[in-house]
Amino acid sequence: MTRFAWRRINTVDAPGRSRARHEAWLASRLCCVLRFDEDQAIDARVEQIVELI
């Protein structure tokens, strides 16, 4: 897929999936949402999960 095609997918007006639509959906959740936005060691992720529960 070309860069242009990815840009079309990531716009709010594009049908189907988009980062903006996904972020809006996550923000509307009433439950806890655990995000992993960066590359982390497994131990660090497990620690975050254990702290949450």
C-alpha cells in the first residue's frame, strides 16, 4: 500500500478504520483502558497490568 493510501485511511472522513475514530472510541469507554503506546520490555508491561488489577 502506498503512503498516499495510508493517509486516506487515517483521515476522519475515510470510511472504515482510522486512528482518529479509534481514539474517539477509546475516549468514550467507561472502563479502564490500558494503553501500550511505546515499545517496552515484557516485565514493564506485566507490571503495568498488575498495578491496574
